[in-house]
Amino acid sequence: MSTAQTIHDILVDSLSPLRLDVIDESHQHNVPPGAESHFKLVVVSDVFEGKSLVARHRMINGLLAEQLAGSVHALGLHTHTPDEWAARGEQVPASPPCRGGSKAEGGH
Amino acid sequence: MSEQDDVAARIKQQIADNPVILYMKGTPQMPMCGFSMRTVEVLKQCEQEFAFVNIIADPSIRETLPKVSDWPTFPQLYIEGELVGGCDITMELAESGELKKMIDAAASKAA
């Protein structure tokens, strides 16, 4: 199974998201094709209600600890409750361009 | 004390000593990663001084900080001793105007 599919399945199981985008942005970085190294996630779920952004990100980082220890170097996280998602017009900011730091080093 | 304890103690001291400190890839003048670059940009817009540590130049901190902070990625922004988050959270706080308030408050306490 691809890493993207694995991430998708883990988050669907754990967070019951109303919306989930797992976007592989590896091609924007200095990595070989198929590296599955840089992802952006958009997660809209009720479970984020009343939780700080740090708590939400920690939750996802914890669920994906195995992937973060493996091929995944960068994880852009956009976590919203359904109300927040509606309030921001269902828009997600673009990820920043690569600056080359993962070429020799790996890991954001 | 093991070497890792030693590094952890050094990190905690840095975070305690600096009201605003960013652990990043590269330097504010020359970020080595888009996420670090973007975080530096919004910090600069707050027009207060901030400390930084280039984790590419200090691999021991790069290895130890994620364990200390329970946060696996860089950059990591700390204000008044607390982890604020990485690039995405910092951007969201900057958008809402909250970041400048937090940084101004930290700077005025430190002054």
C-alpha cells in the first residue's frame, strides 16, 4: 500500500473526518520520483472541537509517528472543526516552495 | 549525565532564556527550507527581535529537540517558554493577528 493510502486509512479510522485531503507534494522537492516524502493534509473533524492547534497537530503526529519516522519528512497540517472550515470559506493556503534543506539532510 | 541529557538541558535553557526563539533549518538570512523561510517571514513582520537556532549546524539539537518537545518536525517556535507550533500554526496565528500580540506581550515582559 502507498504511504498516502496508509495515511488516509489511519486518519479515517481515528478521526472520522468530514473532509480529508492527503496531498503528496513530494514532486515540489528535491527527492526522487515516488519518494512520498512531503505531504499536506487537510483534515476537518469534530474531534478538534475545543482543542488547541498544538494539541490537534500532536494528535496527528502521534497517529502518523511510524510514517514520520520513515519516508515522510514534511507534513503540512491544516486542521479545522466543521465551523472553522466553513468560516474560512473552505480554503487552504499553498505550501511553501522547497529551499533545498531536505536534499542532504531529510526531515523538516 | 548522558550526552543527550546534556543537550536537552541546553535546549531547555535556550527556551527559558529567550522570550521568542525559533528552531529552524538555516538562518533568518538564508533559510534552508520553505517551512522555515515562511515562519521567519511572519516573525519579521512582527517587528520584534527573536532568537534562532540553526539545527542544520547543530545536529545534536536536531536529534534531541523532537524528543524533548514531543514535536517531530521543524521549524519549532517557542514564545515565553511554550511551544507555539510549526509553520502551519504560526501562519494561522499570523493571519488572525494573534502572533503579533503574543510576541509583543513576550517582548514587553522581557524589557
